[in-house]
Amino acid sequence: MYAVNFLLLSAALFSIGVFGVIARRNAVMVLMSIELILNSVNLNLIAFALINNDIDGHIFALFVIAIAAAEVGVGLAMVLMIYRNRRSIALDGLSEMHG
Amino acid sequence: MLFAAEETAEHAVEAAGWFLENSWLIPLIPGIAFFVILLFGKRLPKGGSEVGIASMTASLVIAAGAAFQWIDRVDSSHGEHVGPVIRQWTWWQSGGTKFGIGQHIDGLAVMALLLVTFISTLVQIYSTEYVKGDRRYTHYFASITLFSAGMLTMVLAPNMVQLILGWEIMGLCSFLLIGHWWEERANSEAALKAFWTVRVGDIGLLVGTAMLLGIFGTLDIKGINEGAAAGDFGAQSTLMWAAVALFIACIGKSGQFPLHTWLPDAMAGPTPVSSLLHSSTMVVAGVFLVARLYPVFHVGLEINAVGQTFNLIAVIGGITLIVAAALAFVQNDIKKVLAYSTVSQLGYMMMGLGVGAWTASVFHIFTHAFFKCALFLVAGSISYTASHHSFDMKKDMGGIWKKMPITFGVWMVSTAALAGIPFFSGFFSKDEIIDSAKHADYTIFYIVGIVGAFMTTAYMTRATYLTFFGAPRGGAAHFMGVEQPDNEAHDDAAHDDHGDHGDDHDAHGQDDHAPVPGRSFPFAPFDSPWKITAPLLILGTLAVGSGYLNAPALGIHWFEHQTESSIGLPIAEGHGEEAADLAHAGEGDEEAGTAAEGEDEAEHAAAEGESADSAIFTVPEAPEFKWSAAAPGLLLVLAGFLTSLFLSFAVFGKRKSALTPLVGLTQRSKPVGAVHKFLVNKLYLDHLYEKIIFRGVAYPISKAAYWFNQKVIDGVVDGAGRSGKRTGEWVYRNIDQRLVDGAVNASGMVASETGHALQPVQSGKVNQYGALLFGAAAVAAIVLILLNV
Amino acid sequence: MNALIFAADVNVAQNVGFYIIAAIMLFAAISVVSTKNVVHAALWLVVVLGGVAAQYILAAAEFVAVSQVMVYIGAVMVLFLFGIMLTRASIGDDTDVNNKGWAIGIPVGVAFFGVLAYSVIDAFEDTVLVDPSGAQIASATTAISDGYLGDYLIPLIALSFVLLAAAVGAIVLARKD
């Protein structure tokens, strides 16, 4: 099959994830969109490994998976902290800047 | 060019002597003395007068030496033309114009130098007694020394600029000295009047000098004279106008009609000043100018031209003569009588120059100086000693001839000279003028001259009678020891007169009472002190003797011989050898003429030679003296004397006579009274000048000038100020506030608005940050793609 | 593009399988970012993650696929759900799920997709993947372990530090004091 398929798919996932980051108000949902983005990147890596017949892509994809897990853990801990302090996790009101 | 000329002149005749070559010291010494007196005079024991007298004596010595050497030079020239001794140092040089300062010594100058230094010395000696104890003693001597320096500068001026310099210095000193007692209003006004009137004339001097420069291209007197004599000028009328302009200056300075009004008022000054400046020396400066530049006048106004019956100079001189003599009749102040007499005699001199009698007029300057100065000094002597400082003849004089014999004697001798009585000096000079008028066919001026002689004798007799004869009055009565019924009233009146005459006697408690008069001569115990009387004696002697230097009646032409080279200018080569021959013939004849007889034909030949104006330039020689020709004049003199004597006895005397009903005629008779009033008001000339011309011209001009100043000039200035202020305000409002401050504020606002505009970027909203991040990345990617496509 | 679908020399089954899974994934991804229910969004995310795992298998990356399922779906998504629960997400539809400026996401997303698609197509249009059914690819797992413990050993150790730090950090952050 054509390699372009995988890459296009990952591009679409990436764009959808970008839209989610921009549009969603709930902090958890933003984190989910970030997960989407990370997965699309993973897909890209595997596709390139397939194209170039190299195993490094797989290794990187595993790194990304591990890092994503760590990030989600810490991120959610922060969200919980915020929720505890402000009783809300709507990103609109989480700004103390005067802009 | 002139220095070269000087050298050739010296080589032509034998080198001039030391005194002649260094005559420039003569005005310089009094000039330096002026500064010395001004700076140090107050500290000197005699208040500066010793410096003044010493300087004048030194100048007199040098002048006498120069005179001797000049006589020597003329005598040894053996009939050649005697060139003047000219020395000039460059004063100013620019482009092609150059004039210098120095000396121009010829016979005329030597005569004038000697005259001025001599009389100045005598007057300064006289002044040490007369103004003793005066509040401005030192300044008086400074001014009088400066005056002498100025006159001497003018007399030996080689060019017009130095002449004008001397002229103006004299004017300044006249002002200073007339107003010596300026605390009284009348004195300061007289000084100003003198100055302004002469100034009006000085316009003519400057215009005339400028015209001469334009015509002849040089300011040197020698060059101007030679040019005029040789006919080296453009149009005759140009020269005429230059001559007219110069003559206007002479009218002012020498007190000719109509600018004579200042001279009688100038009597407000101290008497020595009147005797020095306003009788013998300064007022003859105008006559001297005409004599000095005579070729200009002679050619310009065509004096002695065939068929001419009158010219400007003679007419003015004649009118002055008569008018002044008429005015002298109605004066009560002895100095004013003498002042009008001076004006009248100056009229004689001018008239003489106008009819071509150059030598006679110059000689009249010479003799007139002595006897007029003597007359003034006598008046001063009388006021000092007899009339208690008053000059009013009617109120304070009379009958003093017995007690002041020397003063009386000098007066009589001088009056005789003035009247032209034979064998006194005035006769030889004044009669020659009258004779020349007749001889040169100026008949009307001949008549004017002899009528003037009549009037001169008449008014002098009146003055003599009032002063010396009759019953003593007022101050004289006090002097003579005669009791007067109303002595105190007369004393007050006498004191009032002091205010008019401006003697140093106005306020009591003045220190003029303090100084003790000097000792008199032992042979004249009641005469004035010796410092006053000695000059009187010297001048009286000269009043008699000076005439004998040039007495045609006795065949003496010595003075003429000494001074003729001032006029007898050689005409440059190229004007014909006949001219040169005639010139030699003329001069040769003149030389023979100095011997004895046979001069008349030579003189007539020379006269004819010059009347064609192509020979050597000379003026008509004086006519041969004949007693028969002089007779009409002498008869009129006698008639004047007798008439006046009888009238005086009748009007002023006590004895009744046939003419007694004439007493009080001016009050009783309307026409006679009107004439009298006309004369007393000085022909209403002062009224004309001051009220009509001055007010009519000056006031509108001054008002217009004031209006111009306030409205136009001040308006411009104020307008400039206001517009400047408004401009400043506009600039402040618009440019400063709006533009500059706006720019500054705008820059600040730009910064703050930029910040405000960029502030939303830092909203703190995560979504927005994400949007910006990804958006920028997308843009950058697009750009990259586009660049690489 | 036609060649993509109707290529005769490609493996039709693999292609078809790919397309079906891709469609499911896309639909689920769009639902993740557009649903109003937070829990539904998490569940749709599970579907996406599963789909990704399936794609891994199709791309002959079995180990990665299994790791993806175990880690992502098994741990991360449970974590997400716990997080949703602890932050009291509303049961049912949430009223204000999108923020004010959500509209700007569309052009940004579209721009991104456009850029990426263009560059990908431009670069890889003609690349044909090797048929993975043949035994050309060596055992991926062995190769991965060789890689990790060989070339990428230090990153592996660093990764372990990261995980440790993340765990400790999360505990520290979230504990109630």
C-alpha cells in the first residue's frame, strides 16, 4: 500500500487534536486533545519506520508513549490541584493576567 | 607734488630762514598751552595765565622773526615773484585726494600772524588785571589761548581743510568766551546766537569748499588761486557760485548784513574778549578769507570787469557800512557803539575788496585792529575804574576826561584814527578804499564810503561826548567824587546794568570784590592799573604810527610791497609769452615804484595789463593820492564832527543853545520817533529771525518730526513688538503645544497603545496560547513551503 | 488518488482494513473534540487509541501496538477517567464545553492539515510500502530491545528518571496537606 495513507491519517489526527486544544474549555478535554496529537505523531513515527525499514521509529514511538504517560499523570495532578483551589477547571477563568 | 613744489620754490629763491620754515610752531605753541592750562592751570600760582602769556609771547617772537625773514626775502627777490613758504605733512590721503596740515607763509599770512600774536599778547596781559578773581579765571585763559591757536591755524593754512579747522576752533572759542558768565540767561543766549548765526554762514563755507574741490580738483589754496587766476576752470558761473557760497560764510563770520545781529549781542562777554575776538581778529577772518582766495572772488564775481557798477561783495559791504553806522547812533551802551562801529568798518573792508582795492582792505584790517582794540580796551578800562563796572554811557559815565588822561588820550587818538582824520592810521587805510572805489568807477560805493565817513565821525563824537564830557553821572559821579541827589538809586540801576553787561558783578559776595586792583602808573594815578594802561599806551601809539607803513599820500608803499606776492600769482606757461613779458614789465615797474616817483605810470600800466586778465594776476593798484581827491571825504568828516558836537551839546548838555528844542524830539514827533524806534529795535531783524523765520520754519518742522517719531517710528517699533508677541503666542499655541508636545505625547501614546494592543496576547488563557502557537507554526510552515517551491 | 483505492498490485485486504480503521478513527477523533459530554469524549478517545493500535499492527509494529494498548488504554485512559471523576464533571451534557474563541480553531486546524497534507503528498506520493506479509522484516521486538539496550541505553535510563520524577511529582502535587 502507499505510505501516504498513514501519513495523511496522522495529519488529520493532528489537525483534529489542534482544534481540540484551541476549542475546548475543560482542562481534561484539552489534555485529551493533546493525547490525540501525541498519538498522531506516534503513527507518523511507525509509518516512517515502515518506509525506511528502520527500527528506530519504533523505539521513538515507545519513548513517546512513556513520556505521554508521565505527562498525563503530572498534568492530571495539576488539574486536581487547580480543581481543589478554584472549584472549577474551566480554562477561561484560570487567568490571573490582566490582558 | 606739493613737496616737490616746495623744494623748487626754495631753490628758486634762496632758502627761507628758520623762522619762516618753522612758522607752523606759531599756532602749535598756544595749542599745547591750551591743554597745559586746562590740565594744570588751577594748580599754577597765577592760575594758568602765565602759561598763556608765555605761549603768546613765544609765538610773537617767532612771528616777528618770520616777519623779518619775509621782509628780507622780499627785498632780496629783486622783483621776481616771491613764492610762499609752504610745508605740508600729509593729513589724509585716499585715492587721488590728498591734503595736508602745515603752513603757507606769504606776506598776507605774515602780517596776520604778527597782528594776531601781538594783540593776543597785549589782551592777555590786560586780562590778568581785568578778570582777576573771576570764578573761571583758568578756563578763560585756556579759551583765549585756544582762540589764538585757532586763528593762527587758519591764517597760515595751506589748504581749505586747515582753514576750516581754524575757522571752527575760533567759532567754538567765541561761543565759550561770549558765554563766559553763562549763569545769566542773556549771556548764554548771546553766545548761542553768535554760534548759530555764524553756523548758518558756515554752510556756505562747506559748500564753497566742496565746489572748489570739484572745480579745481585740489584743496590747496595755492593751487586754487593759481587755477582761478589762470582761468583753469570750467564755466564762469560755477566759479561764481562757489565764490557766492564762500562769501556767505564771510557774511556770517564778519558780521555783514544780514547776519550781523550776533555781533552786538556778543558784547555780553568780557571786554578783553570783545577787543580780541570781536573787533580785531576773529571778525576779520571773513575778510581774510576773501583776501586769501581773492583770485576766486575776483574772477568769479568779475570784480573790476569793464562796465561793472556793482557786485555782491561790494553791495553787501556797502549796505553793512550804512546800516551799522545808523544803528550806532541809538546805542546807550558804549560797547554796543563800538560793536556797530566794528560791523561798519568790516563793511568798509568788504566793500574795498569788492571794488578791487585788495591792498587797501588788507591794510585796513591791519590798522583797524590796533585802534579798535584800543577803543575796546579803553571802554574796559573805564568800566573797571570809573563807571563801577557799567557800560551805560547815559547812566554811568560823563566828565571823566580830567581824571583819566591816559585813557582819554588813547581814546581820542583811536577815535581820530577811526574817523579817518589825516595823519592818523585810519586815514591812510580807509581813505585808500574810498579812493579806489572812485578810481575803479564804482561811483555809488564812493558815495557810500564818504557818507559812511560822515556817520562814523558823528556817532563817535556822540559817544565821546557822553563818555568823557558833560556832567558826571551814576558810577562816574561816584568816581569823580561828585555828589548825586539820587546816588543809591543810581547804584541800584548800575547794578542792574551789570546784569545786562554780564560783568563779574552780578551777585554780591563774589570774589571779584576781593582782589585788589593793581598799581597804576605813577604819572597817571587815577587811571587804571598798569596792566590795563600799558597795553592801551602801546595800542594808542600804533593807532597813530601803524598807518605810516603804507601811506600813498607820502609815497610809502612798503606794506603793499611786502604783501603783494600773495596776489601777484604767476600764470603758468602756455598762456602766452606776452603775458610773461608784461609780467616782467609789471614787476619791474613795481620794483622801480618802491623807490620814489614814476610809480604811477607803472601802476597804471600794470593795472591795464591785468585788466585784460592775460598777464600776471594782480589787482588794480591804488590810485595816486591827491589831496584834492580826498577833500570831499575830509570835508564830510569835519561836517560830521561839528554836527554831532552841536547836537550832543544840545541834547545831552546843560547849556541852552539854538538846537535845544531838539531835546525829546523822538518822543514828541511821530515820524522821528518811528525812525528812532526802528533803529533801536535793530531794524527788527532779530524779530524777523527769531520770531518769524525760526518759529515759522522750525516749529512746524519740529512738530512734524515729533509726530513722525511718535506715530511712525514708535508705531513701527511697537508694531514690531506686538507682532513679535503675537507670533510668539501663535507659535506657542500651535507649534509648541500642538506640534512638538503632540509629537512627544504621540510617541508615548504609541508605546502605550502598542502595549495595550499587545496585552491581549498575554491573556493567561491556555487555549489562546495554544491557538497562537499552532497558528504561528502553520504560518511558518506555509512560508517555508512557499520559499522552497 | 484513484491509484490509492484501485491499485491492483497492492494488497487489497490490507488497504481495505486500513481504510475502515482510519474512518472509525477519524469519526471518533472528531467526536472527541466535539462532544458535549466529557465522559463520552474520554470513551471516544479510547476508540481512537484502539484504532491507532490496530494501525500499528497493520504497520507490522506489534510490540508498539501491544504497548499502546497496555499503557495508553489501560493506564492513561483510566487515569483520565479518574481525573474526570475527581473534578466533578457533570453527568450528562455540559453546557459550556467550548470556550469563547473556539471558532479560530477551525482555520488553524485546516491550515495545519493543508500544510501537512501538501508536504506529505509532495514528498511521499510515489512511495510504496513493502509488503509486510513477507518475512522481510525481522522480528521487531528483538530489534527494539537491541536498540534500547544498545544505542539508546542512556535515553532509556533517562526515561526511567523521567518516569520516576513524574510519579513522585504527581504524588507530591496531588497530596492533601
